[in-house]
Amino acid sequence: MKWIITLLTLSIINICSAQRVFMTDNQFNCTHKVYISNNRFEADWVIYYTNSQVEAEDNKGRWFVTGDRFKADYDIFITDNRYIADKLVFITTNKFEVKMGN
């Protein structure tokens, strides 16, 4: 019985720490409004897109884009106006350069 509780707890922790994102068109119903920057040094977050949900788990900044809003940890609206953005984001091709704070 004790190992079942431990297994369930570990499963919940992994689900909660995953970086699944849903790209939304609604700027008023999103977790974050982001502006994609070409300058990594001004970015609040450095993000790596991955095609593997497993790779995104436990790796802040490695985003797996899902089409299901209800399975996502973040609803992201991408804006062309940097002044309304909550976060400036730089997209990297190196998964070891990711940086994602609060």
C-alpha cells in the first residue's frame, strides 16, 4: 500500500512540473502574453521547443506545445507588441541554454 501512494505522488509531481503549453489567440484569457525577441540577452525567458512531452517534463524552459488547452500548464498568447507582453522570450535551438524564471 505504501509503494502505491509513493508511485501516485511521484506521478502527480511529474505532471505538475511538465512544461506543456497551449498557444491561444485570446490575449484576455491566457497565462502569459509573450513577445518573441531576436536578442537573447534582453529576454526574460529562453525557451526551447521540443516534440517530446517526456523531454519537457521536469525541464523548465523546454516547451511541448499541445493542442489541448486542458492538458496545458500555460496558455500562451504571442503578441507583436512588446509593450503589452508579460515576458520577452527568445527561442533557442540549444536545449541546454534554457532559462525560465518566474
